[in-house]
Amino acid sequence: MNLTLLMYLVPSLIMFGCGVYGFLTRKNMIAIMISLELMLNSVDINFVVFNRYLFPEQMEGMFFTLFAIALAAAETALALAIIINVFRVARKVDINQLTKLKF
Amino acid sequence: MPLSYTIAVIAIPLLMFLFLGLVGVKMDKKLTGVLGTIGMLITTVLAYGVALTYFFGADQGQMADGVRSAVVVFNPDWLSFTKTLVVRMGIMLDPIAAMMLVVITTVSLMVHLYSLGYMCDHHGHAEKGFQRYYAFLALFTFSMLGLVVATNLFQIFIFFEMVGVSSYLLIGFYYQSPAAVHASKKAFIVTRLADLFFLLGIMILSFYTGTFDFDKLVFGPEGANSLEVAQSAIASSHGATFLGCSVMAWALTFIFIGGAGKSAMYPLHIWLPDAMEGPTPVSALIHAATMVVAGVFLVARLFPLYVIEQGAMEIVCVTGAFTAFYAAAIACVQSDIKRALAFSTISQIAFMMTSLAVSSAQGGLIEIHGGHGLGFMASMFHLFTHAMFKALLFLCAGAIIHAVHSNENSQMHGLHKYMPITSIAFLIGCLAIAGIPPFAGFWSKDEILVACYAKGMGWGIWMSMVAGMTAFYMFRIYFLIFHWRQHEVHTEHAPSDQPWTMTLPLIILATISVVAGFVPAHDLVTWDGRELHTQLNWTVAGSSVLIACIGIGLAYKMYFKENELPDKLQARFSGLWEAAYRRFYMDELYQFITHKVIFQGICKPIAKFDRGIIDGFFNLLAAATGQAAYGIRRLQNGSIQSYVYLYLVGALALAVITMVCVLI
Amino acid sequence: MESVGNLILYFVVALVIVVCSVLTVTTRQILRSATYLLFVLFATAIIYFQMDYAFLGAVQIAVYAGGIVVLFVFAILLTHQPGKDAQRIESSRRVLGAVAALLGVAVCGYALFTYANFCGRQLAQMPELDIAKIGTWLLSTDKFGYLLPFEAISVLLLACIIGGVVIARRR
Amino acid sequence: MEIFSNILIYFVIVPVLTLAGLALCSNKGIKAIRTVAVTGATVLVALAIYLVYLFLQARGAGDTSEMILRSDVMWFEPFNIKLALGVDGISVVMILLSAFIVFAGVFASWRMNPLPKQFFLWFYLLSTGVFGFFISIDLFTMFMFYEVALIPMYLLIGVWGSGSKNYSAMKLTLMLMGGSAFLMLGLIGIYFHSATDGQLTMNVLEIARNNAIPHQWQLWLFPLTFIGFGVLGAMFPFHTWSPDGHASAPTAVSMLHAGVLMKLGGYGCFRIAIYLMPFAANELAWIFLTLTGVSIVYGAFSACVQTDLKYINAYSSVSHCGMVLFAILMFNTTAMTGAVLQMLSHGLMTALFFALIGMIYGRTHTRDIRDMGGMMHIMPYLGVGYVIAGLASLGLPGLSGFVAEMTIFFGSFEHTDTFRRVLTIAATCSIVITAVYILRVVGKLLFGAVQDEHHRQLTDASWDERLSTATLMLSVAAIGCFPNFFVGIIHDSFLPVVKALGAMI
């Protein structure tokens, strides 16, 4: 039995599905961020395995993932900073209740 | 140019109106009145000059071959509709115009003078709005003079409107009284309705003849009254018929309706009794002597056309005859002195109208050319005399009202003792209108009756009967006011004759009413300008005097001394009496039509339709757009999760579609 | 033919990924959620190692597991009282989310299994990849040179730093 | 630049300069603001009178060209858009009318509060649009100025209005913009069929000369343009913006809007819709004749039961403006002359009406005639003014309404077919209904007893109000007394159109 490309894609797909589910259902902003990370991660995996399996001579996928990780880190940091700030003001993190800026 | 100073007759009242209207407010009240009266006096002198020059003067271009023709003094273009159809504003003198100048200026001068006293309270202080009153009087006089000297039909229409407005302003002079406001509104709208028909008539007539000008319409190109243009116009429109009548008949009928509105012919008479809400001198000037005869004047002006178009003439005749009787019947039971006089006016104007209309019946067109037209002459003559004695009666009524502060004859009674001059003047007026020789009314009314008998025995008898009723109701009023029983003095001041400014016009008018019958009208105001040789028809004259005497005798019997007879008769014929007193419910009918049908039935639904349906549609459009926007906005709810959800749905749908496409 | 160790490792990793992913989004305690995420991230790192991208795996562990998750934990601790469960998610929302997620998975899975003819590929040989090479590539402008994205990311990170400072500053 | 030697361009430059002057004034300096505004208006009146003089001189000297004072400046080469200027008799009198109403409007808003500077800024922007529209003969330029005149309306009503001003401003602007959407489609269509071969053009005169719009296209484009302008001309059933809009607008804006802006509609219908598409005009006239005929009677009937002074006047405008379009559609010189006279007359007397209503409203703070009475006693000047305006409206000879209506009726009556005859007679009937509602309001508002004792303290018109209304009253009387002067200016300008229409039959 060999480890084919598909075998890596399937867990990644499931991870992505979980991310989507979490993103859609969670109300807590931090939980949403976590779901987002799941999705990002799954995409990272895809990039890497596609690169490794299909174009082993090249490095695009790997580098893209590298950058994506960096971006994700920055984005998460910023997002969490915002969430904490919002929490400081509104004392809540539930997106259903944070409707002050709506419309 | 001969007679060019006629312009001053028109211009002075206009200038007086502008002057009094613009700067009068700043001036002393009495001064404005005196100024107005002086202006009117000058106008009157000039107008007499014009009339005398026209009738008797050396040749001013008005006499040709023994025929008195029209003189157009000047006639500039005012408004061009097309190259040929041009409205002109000018002055034209012909017998009836010259006569009307005299009538209008005389009565107007009397009213100006009389108002100096009438428009003051008992202490001699002028009423509020005195300046305005004189300004409006001047405006009215101007408009009326402009009307009678009109050179074309459209000019008459213009001044018809102008006199209508002056009348509106004067009836509503006491604008804080709701009754006056209502009456002025009613007068204007009813006459306006009539003017609509007048306008339609002018439109039709001018369309087929291509002109408004009288010198083309009714006076031929060469000399007087060759009817070529009119005839050719009628011939040219001969094929054009509408609902079975020739277009010309329609046009003339419509024009008559216009005149009927102003002259208060049934059923457009309803405004005139209400118009008595205005100051009494105004009633004397406008609603007895001058403006109300504008309709008669109009028909007389277009007389040659009516002669050709007998259909229209019949309508005039029937309307006139009916109105004469109808108004006389109502006048017999009115208790308000001015109302009674108003119905009397309606009746008398109807006499003139009928007289005009019967005159054409003297044979065919050829004979008319030959010089008949007694009715025309009689009508104009009656117009003249009636203006004098009816103005007299109204001014007397004004003096009485001024003395007793009431219009109801129940408040008067027995005034002969207190106001002898007024009483005598009133009596002269009554005798004149009743047709007792030698007073003015006898001569003119006699000619009318002769003309009516000439048309047919029935017409003559009918009109004689109305003449008898006239004598009855006039003396009924007279006896009820001046006799009946002792006057009960209600106020501190016992009623008395009024100051000279008011009495002098009464005396002058009474004098005129006595002598006016001897004016040789048959030489002067004939329809074709030729002298008309008439002589007294003894049969008709005798019988009409007899009928008048019977009427007077009946009135004497019933009303000279207080007695039960009137009440008994009233109880006996209560239905009829009530109907006549309520003017045969014409006002109620109009009220129903205007308020229930037009106002409630048309205007309100239309306004509702506009707000509800049409505006509603646009609002609905806007609301639908707004709702759609709100609906779409819901998608933009700020929740990132819904966005993702929608995005997913969209992406999945795309994917599914792609797959399906690939599969197929 | 893979080595058995490799296979076992793969299955363990796959199992961890699937189970922990599901747990991440279903647990009602947010701190646990972060912890499960950590496991997923570690498992992902192991995949990178398996793929011979050692540097990437190291970055994954250091940045993601070491940095981001720590941030999450801090944020959670700052905004939540420990031990308190999140509210139960209403079922309609859950069902809708699940349907959407499952549908997405189903469509992608269907596509993978049906059309992706490359899915059976085996792991091929790859040239040696050391850190020096990665560093050169990152800063070169040749083919496989990534200077431009590198700089772009730098600028972006700078912006993020400034943004973070601005946001976090007390007013 | 050569174009600056054309006097017409100054009709745009003067308002723009006034705008600039106003912008330089400080918000507080009410005196400076008034001075600038009055100077601008006075210069405009002087220019307009000079233009009439120039026009008469040119015509007197035998210049029979369709438009005088022509000049063209290329503006946007690819589409051949030019700043094409030129006037004929109709534009000349329209410019004169606009100048007078702007003048009166400035005085009517003498005590405008708050934000007088901003008010006059928008007011003059609107005027710029109006004058620009009347002097240009290029479709694009006309449309542009048309929009310039339209948009300030929204702010003028929305900011300075009264009552439900937001709703009204929105309604008015949206409906008029809806109209301009139609119009724009129409104009684009005309442009693309403006020439059979060679250069497409926006110039009205050239399009008319080319006469190249295919007949089946005309049948589409004519309704678009006619309705587009008809909305502004308050044509039934697109008139509903008028009552609400006027009711909420401040005095001067109502004046300018009813007095001038609504005239843009009639002018446009004539100058663009009918002139450029005579075939469709002939074919489709019956539809629009019916609509406008309905407008006339319908507006008059609706006015009979309104209780708000401005509503009465707005519905009366529907009736009177219906008369304008009605007459234009009669396609003969007399009726069309009447239409322009009616535009002048309606412009002046409605402006007068709105000015007076504004002044009364400013004192009593109500416009409901049921709450007022006996005003003649309290404010005689305004009362007399109102009566004069009313008499002008119901067609008293000597005032402008009469000559206009009569010319229209007599012109319309020249047609012998039953359809037009019936419509003409129906339209003629409106003179009675007009009398009814005018006298009703005069009776309730001015006459009778004073309804509210507080009204007894109110004052009569101040000098600026007197000046404003007296200007309009004199103009109304001038047209009414010397109609042939105006007819002489207007009359010949219709000949090309009537000729084009005649060629179609």
C-alpha cells in the first residue's frame, strides 16, 4: 500500500469541512477564528502535498505555505487584538450580540 | 376725426378707477367721493355731447341717405389670433350705443351723487371702504361704457367679463358679511357659466365668418345693414349642421345664453335676487339699469343675424316670455323690498328680450329690410325708460332702507307721512312701470305690446297679462311700504327724508321718468337707422291701461289699508304662495346640482382618485422599490457567517452546475 | 511500497487530524477547542515532515503551534471565565452549518474521486532541500526567487505590527 | 474667445458670477448676500430686456433666420457636442419671463432664514440651469442645463421647505428624474438618427433640417421625449409631484419652479419632441391631446375641493399647464402662440400666487383656508394682490390669463374634426370651474369674518414683499393689456414647426 496524493487530500478535505462547519455555527468570535485557522491549515496541506507530489522540482507550494503561515500569524494576531478591544468596550465576544456597527 | 372725444368718455372713468384705486386709500374719504362724482359729471356731459352730436348734429359721417349709420371712431388692433381674425379695441357709435351712453352715464352720475349720502352713517361719516366703493363704481362705469361702444363681438365679450368682475366686487363690497360674499360668488359663477356659452358662440360665429367686427357682421360694407357678409357666412356654413340645427343657429343660441346670463333670463336668473346683498345704489346702477340689460344689448347688437336665423330668435322669444311671467309671479309675494324689485327687473328685462324677439316676426327678411322692426325700437326704448324709473325705484328703496335699517316691508308700513318726497318719487316710479300715461313706461311698454300682438294674439295677451301683474306687484310694494298701517318707530330717530345728495337724484330721476316717454325714440333708435313711423295703437294702449288699472285697483283693495284679505288668500293658496315665495325652488335645484352633484359627486371623487389611485400608484412604485431594497439589504446583514453561508451556497451551486454541464 | 512505520505514522496523523478537527468545532469549551486545534496543527507539521519539508514543518510548529495557539489561549483567557461552557448552539444553525459543510465536502470529495486523475501519484524523489537554499531562494530574483512576495509580506507584517499597536493602545 | 461677444452666454455667466459672489460672502453678512443677489437679478432683467430689444431690432431689420444670435463652440469632438447658442421669439420671451421671476423671487426670499447664503447659492444654480436651457439649441447642452435646474430643487425643498418636506423633495426629484430618464433615452435615440449619412449632430436646427429620423423610430422616440418633458409640464397622470412639491417648497422656490421650471416642460415638448419628430407628433397627437385635455378639466375639478392654499394652486397649475401642452399639440400658429402666452401668463401669475401664499403663510403659519378668513381686512395689500392673481387666473380681460386662454381656444377651434372640437369645448369649460375654485378660495380666505383672533395682530406686506409682488402684478397686467406686442415676438417662431407638421399631413 502506498501513500498516494489522495490519502493526504481526504483528511485535509475533512479538516476544511470542519472549519466551514465551525465558522458557520459558532457564535464566539475566537471560536470562529479557530475554525478559520482550520480551513487555512487544510489549504496549506493541499498546497504542500500538491507541490510535493505533482511538481517535486519546484518550490511554489512550499513557499506559498510559508507565506500563508506568516500571513495567518499576522492576521490572527491582529484579529485577536481587535476581539480583545471589542471585548473591553462591549464586554462580549458573541457576534450575534455585537450589532452596534450594523447598517 | 369726428367724435374723437368719445375716447374721453371711456377714459375718464378708467383713469378715475386707477387714481382712486391706487392713491385713494391715502386720501380723505369724502374727497374721493366728490372727485369721483365730478369725474362722472364730466363724463356725463361729454357723453350727452356725443349722443346729441350723433343724433342731431351736423354731418359727422353718421348720416347717409337719411339713414343713421354706425361711426367707427377708432379701432386699433389689440390681439391678433390669425392674420385675418383680429381682436380690435375701438369705439363705434350707432343709435343704440349712443343711447346706452346716455343711459349709463345718467344713472351712474345719479348713483355717484346718491352714494355720497347713502354710504355714510347717520352722523355723516363715510363708511369704511368708501374710496374702494368709488373706485369700483368708476371701474364698472368704464366697463359698461366700453361694452356698449364695442366695435366687435370679442370686445363685447371682454367687457362682459369686466362688468361681471365689477359687479362681483360691488356685490361683495361688504366682504365681511358671508351673505354678500356668497351672493357675489354666485353672481360671478352663474354669469361666468353663461359667458362660457357666449364664448363658444363667438368661437363658432367667428370660425364661420372669419371676423369679429360688427361692421362686417351686421353692417354691410356699404351703408347700413346690408347683410351680405352675414348672409354669405351663413350660406357658407349652410352644410354645417349639428344635431339638426344649422351651426349659425347654435352660435346665436349660445350667444343668447351669454346674454341671458347677464340679463338674468330663466333659468340663469338666480344670481340677481341674491345680488341685492350689495349696497343699494349699486343695485340701482348695475342690477337694475345697466349691466343687466347687457344681454338685451347684445341680442340687439346682433339683431340682423337673429333675424336671419329664426330658430335662435324663437328661443329668445319663448325664454323672454316665460321669464317675464315667472319673475312677475314671484315678485307678487316677496317680502324683501329689494328682492321684489329685483324680480321686477327680471320681468322687465324679459319684456325687452321678448320685444326684440317678436319684432322679426313681422314678415320675412325682405320686409325687415323694408323698415319694420317695431319690437327692436320698442325694446330699446323700454330699456331706456326702464333704466330711469327702475333706478329711481331702487334709489327710493335705498333711501327707505337707509332710514329704517331693514329690507323687510314688515318693518316699513306707513312711511308716507315720514318721507313724503321719497313716497312721491316711488309713486312716480310705480306709475311709470305700471304703464300709466303719460309716464315713461306707458310709451315704451305700449310699443312692446303692439309688437307682441303683431306676432300673434297669444303672445300679446300673455304679455298684457304680465303687464297687469307688474302693475299689481309694484303697487303692492308701494302700498305696503307707504300705507297699510301706522309706522311703528323702532329706533330713536324717526325715519325721514334723506339729505339732499340722496334726494336730488330721486327728484331728477322722477322728472326723467315723467318726461322720458316723449323722447322720439322711433326716430332715433331703430335697428336699421331709418326713421320708423309709428302711431299710438289705441286698442292696445287702451286695453293695456285698463289692465294696469285693474292691477292697481286690486293692489289698492288688498294692501292700501291693513286687512285680512292678503292673509286669507295666502292661506287659501298656501302651496302656490310658498312655491312663489321660494322662487319655485330654483335656488334649491341649483344648490343640489352644484353641491351634491358637482361638488360631492365630481370634485371630491376626482380629488380622491388623484390622491388615492394616481398618487397611490406612484407611492406604490416608490414603496415597492423601497421594500425591494429592504429585502435585499437583509442579505447585507453584517454577519460574516451569513456571507460565508451564502458564498458557500453560491459556490456549491456553481460547482453543481459545472458538473452537471460536464456530465451532459 | 512505503515503510510500515511511515504508513502507521500516516494513519495516526490522519486519525488525529480528522478526530481533532471535528472535536475542535464541536466542543463547547473554547479552551479545549484551542487545544484540539493545537493537535491538528502538530499533525499537520508531521505531514510536512513526511513530505520532506522539514523547514516548513519547523515553521508550522514554531509559528502556528507556538505562536498562534498561544495567542488564542491568551485571548480566551482574557475574554472568558475559565470552566464556563459556551452556550449550546441552536440546532437549526447546527443543522444548516452541517448541511453546508457536508455538501461542500461531498461535492469536493466527489470531484476528487471522480475527476482527479493525478490522485494516484506516488511520492517522487526530490532534490535535497536545506535551509541555505531556502534562504537564497527567498532573497533571490532568479527563477524560483521570491524576493517580491517576501518584501510584500514584510510590508504587510509591518502594517500588522503598526495596526496591532494602534488597536492595542489605550485611549 | 469669440463666444463672449454673444450676449446669450452672459445669461449663464451672470448667474455663475453671482454664485461666485455669493460664495465669497460670509454667512453672517446678510446685507452683502442680498446686495449680490439683487445685483445679479437686476442685471439679468436688464439683459433680458436688452435681448428683447435686440431681437425686435433684428427682426425689424429683416433678419428672418429661424434663430438669431447663433454661435457654436465645439465642446466634445467625438460626439459632435457643441455649445450651440441661439434664440427665437419663444426663447426670448421665456428668458424675459425667467428674469422677471428670478427678480421677484429674490425679493420674495428677502428674509430667508436660516442659511440665506446657501439658499441663494442653490437658487442661482437653479437659475443658471433655466437660462442655459433656454439659450442653447444643442440637445446635450439643453439636457445638461435641464438637469442643473432640476437637482437644486431637492436641496431647496429638503432644507428650506415646510411640512413633509423630505417626502415631497424626494417625490418631486424622483419623479422628475424619472422623466429625465425617459427624456435621455429619447435624446440619445434622436442623436443616433440625426443624420442619414455623415456626421451625427446634436444641434436641433440641423436635426430638423436633416429630418432623418425614421418614422418607426419616431413613434418610439416621440412618446419618450414628450412624456419626459411632460412630467415637468405636470401632464396627467404624471402630475402628482406638483401638489406635494409645491406645498413643501419655500416661497421663492415654488415661484421659480411653477413660474419657470414647469415651462421648461412645455418649451421642450415643442422645441424637441414636436419640432424634431413631426411625423410621430401627427400620428400620436390624439393620445397626448386626450391626456392634456383630461389634465385641464381634472386639475380644475381637483382644485375645487382642496383646502390647502398651495394644493389649490398646484392643481390649478396642472390645469393651466395642461392647457399649454394641449395648445402646443393643436399644431397651428394661433394655438401655439396661445401656448407660449399661457406659459408667460401662468408663470407670472402662479409665481404671484405662490409669493402671496408664502407671505400669508409666513404670518399665519397655516395654509388651510378653513382656519383663515377676513384677511382682506387684516392685510389689504396682500388681499388685493391675491384677488388680482385670482382674477388673472380665472381669465379677467386686462390681465394675462385671458389673452392666453382666448388665443388657445380660438386656435384650437380652427380644427374642424369632431375629436379636437370636443376637446376644445371641454377645455373651454374649465374657465367656469376655474372661476369656482378661485372665488371659493378668495371668499374663504380674504372675505368673511376673521376666523382666528390672533390674526388681527398680523401686519401687511413689507416693502420687499410689495416690490416682489408688484413686479409680477405689473407684468401680468402688461401682457393682459398689450398682448399684441408679445404675440408679435412669438408668432413667427412657430412657422418652421407648423411647416414641418404641415408637410407630414
